[in-house]
Amino acid sequence: MLTLPLVTPRLRLRDFCAGDANAYYQLRSGAAFGQHYATHELTPTFGAALLQQFIAQQQATPRRAWQLAITLADSDTLIGSVGLRQTSLAGEAQFGIELGQAYRGQGYAREAGAALLHAGFNPLGLHRVEADTHAANLPAQRLATRLGFVPSRQAGERRILALALDLPGVLSERMLLGTQARLSRHPGYWQLATPAQPDFFFGNLLLADQAPLDRAAWEARFDSAFAGHAGVQHRTLVWAMDEEDCAARYAHWQAAGYEYQEASALLLTRDTLQPAPLPAGYTLRPLASTDDWQQWAELMTASRDPAFDEAGYRRFLAGSQRRYQALEHAGHGHTWGVFAGAQLQACAGLYTWQTLGRYQQVATAPQARRLGLASGLVSALADWGLARVPRLVIVADAHYHAIDLYRKLGFVSASREASLCWWPRHKEPA
């Protein structure tokens, strides 16, 4: 839910009230205001009905529409309105803005729009916002472009632009970070920040619109975006792979200490699931006790990439455990374990949010590999998750053998996502 008012250096965005009627009519009556509106939409009667609609939206439970008054911070003068209206699709909304003629050309629309969009992505958890403009309304399209929208489709005389976080891997990770994370739009990239877990590489990253080739420029962007974020010592960049992406293309990054990875985000639905049984003699249940979580930490530490020092990785796991337990407490899912007696043999998390579920950290103890535990675990969790949401996503190294396991279970490729990550390398104590 949004906490109002939203305050920017020059503006205050607040709910409308009945006392705004005259001022709202005046800002809609300028000669240039209705250039792309039908004649009846400029009448006092229509304006009054709109204002009543905006006020009525405030009483809805849960609230799904926010048409806010744009006022000058120093005088409360009404200069326009800006709105987000959630659609029937979870995480999606429509955006619109109107500004009085006397206040155009001064950056107010961009300032108000950026503030409401930021609030829509945080804390409303939106991942897609569309702006519906008349094809001839070029100023509105230029404003949308400055706010980060890109052309999406055209319907008759309407041109639709979209501002969307639509890579399944990053989108699902962001969903599971919940209110801990902050999503911000900048020219050319998204920033995902998780201040509560600064050493989580994929919770503190830049999602580039295009493949990042200029290392110095992107390092400067990352350092600027995360200036003041205590504890962020790494740099992580993610982007949707294109046909030219390959490790050789980023040799100059790797020479500077970056790790280049290619990942596949795979989706599973009830229609594609190919179940696999858990072998006999094992117990599947959510982690619950302190001992369960200690075994989980030991299994994950033993399975880590040797490039990660143990002390730093254990700090990361401690933060992940807190996050997973908070998600479990909120009813989003569990981290599950496959046990032989009291001994943890394999583990995986599955957490759901809105219409999507995300697997987290699938791992098997070395002595229990090639016994079918991972297949049985992922399959059993799929049955649990698909009873709650229509789609599940898992992200796997595109060149790792586990991806074949997931495809046999019915997962299908949804996107290819590449990343570059640099972090300080520390030697483990002897």
C-alpha cells in the first residue's frame, strides 16, 4: 500500500478531496489541455464526475487505483494529476498524467511521474506499467520515453508504451525479495537494491537494457547507483542475452576479475509437468528446527563455488536464511529438505508470489548424488507450488548438467540471461 503524500523536491502528490473541485476544473479548461480529448471530456460535468471517481477510489478495499493530485510543495496549488490503475493481471497497471497548461515545460510532469512510478514498483510490487496515448499525442509519448517507457504495441489510433521488468529470472528474484528490495528505473537500466543483504550479489545489481560492453562506463554507473549502500562490495550486471553474447565477447571483463555466466530461466506449468517419484526410504518436509537449518548451511557451504571464500559465503547464507524464514512466516512457501533419518541429503526452496513461484538453491549432498533425490524433490515441490500459482520458474546455469534434469521434469526455456559479477577475492585462513 502507498503511504501518502509522496513528496519530491518541488511537488507533493496527495489524494484528491472535494475542495479541489474548482481548481481541478480550472486546470482542465486551458485551450491546449484537451487537444487529444473528446469534446464531452472537457465539460464541467465530466470533470466533476472524474473527481468523484478519484475520491471514491480511495475507499476501495483493497485499493487498486491511485489518481493523485499534483500540488506545489510550497503552496499546495493544484497543477495536475497523475495515476496508476492496477489491471486484472497481478503486478500490472495503467499509468496516466495530466498537467495544467501553465505548468508545462518545467519538468513537473517528469518529476511527478517518476515519483509515482517508483512508489508503484515499491512497495506495490508492480512489474509492468503501460501508458496508453493517442498516436498524435507526441508530447505524452516523449514524456513516457523520458520516464523509461518503450513502445509496446499500437491499437487503432492508440499507441501503447510499457515500462516493464520482464526477465523471469530477475523478476522472480525481485518478487521473493519483497519489501526488502527497492527497484529503480534509470536511463538504460534497472537498479535492484537489497540494503538488508548487501552481500547478496543478485539482490544488488543493475539490469541493463542492452549488453554492457563498455566496462569503465558500466562500473561508473554501478558505483554511482550504489554509492551510500553500506556493505555492497561487488558489482553485478545482468541482461537479456542476444545472439552475439558469449564468454569471448567479455574477455576484457574477465581479465579484470569478472565472472561471466549464462543462465536459462525455465518455466513449469501443470500441463508440462512430468512427475518423478522420490526414492523410497527418504522423508520430505520443510526445514523447521535449528539443527535442520544448520545442516542446510553445511550442505550449501560444501556445495559452493570454490571462488567464494567460506566466511563470506556463510554470511550470505545467514542472510538468506533470515529472508527465507520471513517468507515462510508470511505464507509464501518453505525451504524443504530430503532426509535419511535425521540427516539432510538434499534441499530446495520454493516460494510463491502473486502468480509466480520461484525455486531457490537446489542442492544435493555429495554422497547422495545420482540417486534421484533432486528429481523427486523438485517434482514434489512442483506439485505443491502449482496448486497455488500457475507458473513456476527455476534459473540454472545454461551449461550445467542439472538443466537436463529440469527439462525432463517438464520445464521449458523462457529466457536466456547473462551476467557479469566482480567481487573482492579473499584468501581463506590456513
